[in-house]
Amino acid sequence: MKLIYGAGYFAFGKNETFGLRSSHCWIKLGQMPRRCSLLTIALLFLVQGFVIASVDPEFQKLAMNLREKAILRVEPPVVATQATSSLGLSRFPWKRNIVTTVFWVGERPTQNNPVPNCKSSWDPEWHRNFGGYDNPDPASRRGFFPKFIPRQNPFYVALPYNDVTRGATKPESRSAIPWFREAFEKPGKSVCKGRWVAIRRGNRIAYAQWEDCGPFRTDHWQYVFGNDRPKPNLNQGAGLDVSPAVRDYLGMGGKDVCDWKFVDVREVPPGPWTKYGDNNTFVLQQRGANLNLTDRNNARGVRR
């Protein structure tokens, strides 16, 4: 086979011998398989200085053009892309049609919610660290927020799993939690606290951070990270608790049905969930904090 280019050409012999001919010389370069790319061929000309020096300027220009074309064929073009959330791409699947209830910081125990929410599964001073009582009464709120400026993200959720018990990391968490290896720091420190979650109701999606465990259970990793459905409980099998801010953003009642999934920080768009909180990844970024120290559970998911 012969490829003719002006003053010179490349030739492939019947025995797969490859050669270069110009108006001045013929150089035999030896055996070369057909799968050799144009990039390899072009680089041969550039590396072998004596080859380039022995041909005329027109052929040098041809070789450089061939090299550029070969690189374009080998390397994919750089294309500007949208954020993964806008494209609907995520490494985590939606959990659909989950009975969803509302809970809040400072909530007192009731018949269907026997555990008070002055502390969370991971923060014994949750009420104080949040900055006060997250009153769910719409008349006592300013938009999606409590009337005071919250010191933690008012967009929060609870899921029925805790990866820590009695100061130790649960053994199944190492294999069950998808981001365990990237977030783990030391035994007894949660890799779940603060992780971002998307909650969907109809055509609206809210984003929130995982800040407590429940409803009712703290051991159902097969549902939270796997394919199980929530187990029966006093709230019709509820598998997700959301804060008043999430409730109001989605237009929920006291109990509703939603979809939810985990998301990486880079999938979270700007919104009311990015405004407040010493635990909020976006607030910490604005402050210039080192996320590996202040928000390790989300640090690897930040947009690079």
C-alpha cells in the first residue's frame, strides 16, 4: 500500500515493511504492524532527526501536519460539560416512593416519635449547636428558615442507619458504605454525618445533609445503601425524615411520599441549602476552610 503526499510518500510492502521515500532518498524502517497508529508513524519522523534533515521543506511541513492530525485522532477533544446533576448523571440510584415524615431540632417525644431531638445520633449538643429550636410552624419561620440565623444547615435529614455504635465503627460499614475508604479517618468517627442527599417530590428536588439517624431504626444498612425497602414501623414504613426547610421547599404535608438518593457535593446546585451552617460544605468553602479537616466526609466529592 502507498500513501502519496506531494514530494514523498509512505509505502507498506507486501511483507509489512514500512518505508519513507522523498525526492532525495528512500529509508527502510523495518517491520511494522498494521495496527500502528498514524501518531506512531508521525513520531518516527520527528524522533529520527536524520530523516527530517534529509527531506525537503515541503515534506517537513507535511510530516508536521500529519503528526497534528494523528494526535487529534488519538486524543479525545476537550468539550465543555455541564454539572453532573443537570445531566442526570450520578453514581447513586434513586430510592423511589419512600414514605417521608418531618422532624426537627428540639422536637419533643410523641407516641409515634418516642425519641426527643435535642441531640442527634452524632451530636449530643445538637440543639445548642444548631442555634435553637427549629420551629416547624410556618408562622414561626422566615421562608425556608427559622427566624434566627441557624448555625448549622437547616436542610437536614435522618436515615435509619448509624455507622458508629458505643464509640466503635460498625464492621459492616466498611463494605456497605460506598465512600467509606475515602472518608474514613479513625475508628468511632462517622463517615455518614453531613453527607449530601437529594430529595424529590414531583418535579421539585431539595438537597440536604444527613445529620441524624431514623426514623425508628439505626441498623438498616441494607435499605440505606442497598436495595431493601424500609421495614414496617409506626409511621407506615417511613424510611426518611426531613427537616421543615425540606418540607417547605418540596411543598410536603406532615407525611408524604418522596424519592431520595445520595449525591456528591459537585452534584448539588446553588440554592437555599448552601446558605447557612458551620457544617455546610459550601459555607466552609467560602471561608477557605480545609475540607479534609472540617468536612472530610464530603471533601472528595467537591468539584475539581
